[in-house]
Amino acid sequence: NQGKLRERSRDLFMGNPLATGAIKTIRTNVVGSGLKLNANIDAEFLGLTPAEARAWEKHTEREFRLWADSVNCDASRMCTFGQLQSLVQMAALSSGDVFATLPVIKRKGAIYDLCVYLIEGDRVCNPDNVFIPDMYGGIELGEYSDPVAYWIAKHHPASTSGFTQRKWERIPAYGKNTGRRNVLHVMQDWERPGQRRGVPVLAPVIEALKQLGRYTDAELVAAVVSGLFTVFVKTEAPEGPIGEGGIPTYEQIDNYDENTVEMGSGSVVSLADGESVETANPGRPNTAFDGFVVAICRQIGAALELPYELLVKHFTASYSASRAALLEAWKMFRMRREWMVLSFCQPVYEEWLSEAVAKGRVIAPGFFHGPEYKAAWCGAQWYGPSQGQLDPLKEAKAAKLRVDETFSTREKETAEMSGLNWEETAQIRGREEDTRRELKISSVQETAEQTEVEDQNV
């Protein structure tokens, strides 16, 4: 039933505001405009001093930005690496999973040849959709249900292009000689051991969202009908046709049906002799509508691990309640971010670094001598959008206390509060202070200290 779940999930994403908002909220908080690389190598194992390690990390980050900030990193030349992350996250949430290959494409003006080619989950399927032993959803499995190869359709199953010539390509999961990962499978929602294909995040709430959408549409139509002010004129012997004076014929929905009379805003409609109009009072707006929708939204939010306040962007509770909701949601955001790093960002970075070392643009002695050296050189952390602050003053004081008591680091607190790199921020602050002193601009702290000294002298 994966195909059916995928179709219904996409239908909700395209036509249900709540479903669209839920997926985009998760995407925005997990990756935002893209997770940023912060190289963090194992200097002790590699025999480097802290200064040498930091110099290498800064150089590598600069080189990586040359590749990641260009559309040449995308095989289709549409997105930067940050935009690819956003697209991968959206596809994994709405479709259940997404695949990526890492082709090497030589292009004029491009420093690196590595590219990322995204493949929609629909294209990974059994050839001709027939049952094949040891193959599930287009993934050829080994003895321990490990992926051996992926069968990828040349065109999307629903595409009309190439309809008469449907072909599948078998891509081994790992390189025969190098063990290189040829295909990245980004799947975030596992439910059972041995599960090989992802499930859309909306799967548990498809029915609730659909019924809530129908109920909302019905209430909207009822409110619109209730708001129409239509006057019916009854005559003893009408000379004109029935319904004359209402909505113009060319604007009517069923203008060919003479047995219906359409209502419109501020319209005047004639009736036949002996006819009268009786309407049921819809009683709109419905006072129970809001309470019912809120109750259903809370259930949907619980299933999606999104608190109600974040699901509908409605923060009216107290500071403590709103902060508790935000903290609860960020448990899920951090978990999905970690999945994103492990299944997409880090593997792509390792492939890029392998090319950079092979081309001599990044010097990493012993990189290809063994997996332990490669792991030491490939160490990295990835930072994305910050959690946000409900009370910046309280949270800034709390962050300062955590750093002062060595419960945390400046780098970690800077990344979580603003999403920035602490070292880069410190360097910018240093330049700002130098400029301030050159222009003889006193800081608030210096002004306060000078005032205090003057008061003491008095």
C-alpha cells in the first residue's frame, strides 16, 4: 500500500492547508536554507596541533563552500547544496523516501566533478511492477536483507515520455572495488525491522486530515450560502421565464437545467405562480466549529510530534506553556536533522572530500590508507536553523550561565541561539571593536564604568 499512501499524502500536501503547514514547518526547522558544515577532525589521532587542525578545517570549509554554493553541485543544475537538502527533506516527508546518486560530471568552469542527482521514490520499483524474489520496492536484497542493488526506472511511472519504452537500470548499492556508496537512500520513518521503503509522515493522519478538510469545506460553503442576500419575487402571472433576473445565464454553473434557480450575492429572482421559497437556517457561523477543529488538530499534532501551537502557528498560551511546546517540538526536529546528516549530508561531504584530496586541493596525509584515517579526516558537525527565543533576555542569561559553568561551549550556544559559527562571529566582533576604537566610539559598558567613576569622585 506504499503507492496509495504516497498518492494520498501528496494530495493532502497540495490541497490541505494543515498538511502543507505541517510538512513545511518540519522542513523549515530541520534544514531551513541548508545545514552548514563545521569541520571537526580528530587532531589527536592525526598528530596535529590545535592550530594546525583549525587551519585545515577553515581551508576545507572554504573549499566545500566553493562546491556547495554553486548549482554545479546539482546534476540538473537547478539547486545549490542547501536547496538540495530542503528538497530531500520535503520529498522524504511527503513521499516516504527519496534516493540520490553521486555521478561524476566534468563541466566547464567547475572545480569539482562530483554531482548529486536526486531520484523520486516512485522511480525505484520492480521492473514492470512484477513480483521478483529477494526484491522489494525496487531494492534487490542480500542474505541479511541488506541492499545489493537498486532498480531505477528511466522515467517516472506516471510520465507519458518514454511510455512505449519503459526501461530500468540496475545500480549496485556499493562499488565492487572501492566499496563506494553509489546510491543514497534517505528514509526517516521506520516502523518495522526489515522495512526497506519509507512511509509518508502523514500516513497516520491521512483519514483525520481528509475528514477535517471536508468538514471545513462544508462549513465554508454553508457560511457563503448564509451570506448570500437573494430576493425572490412572486407574481400572479409571470410573463418572463422562471428565474429571470437572477445570475446571468453565462455565469450560471448549470445554465442548461431549467429546473434549477441559482442564488447569488444581492440577486433578485422571479418565481412562477404558486411557488414559494423555504430555506433552512444554517446558523452560521457555527459556534462549535473552532472547538471541534482544535480537538482534531491536537490529535493530528500528537501523531506528527508537532505541538498544537506550532502546527497552527497560534501562540496564545503562557510563556512556560509556549516554551514547553517549542522544546518538545525541537526534540523531533533534532532527531530528523541527525537522520538527515547521517543519510545525506555527511555521505555527500565524504565523497566531496575524497575528490578534493585526490585533486590535491585539500592535503590530508593517509586519507586513502585506511578507513580509520578517512574517518578522522571526515569528522564534521552540521548546524542549521536555531530554535528561536521566546524571551531573548532570559535565554541569553541561561546560555551565559551554561558556558560559565562549563555545561556547554560558546560554539554550541552560538549555533543553537543564532545558527552561526562562533569563531566567525568572534572574528567579526573583533573587527567591529577595532573599528569602534579607531572611530573613538565608546561602548555602553565603558560609558557606564566612566559614569560610575565620576559619581565616586563626586
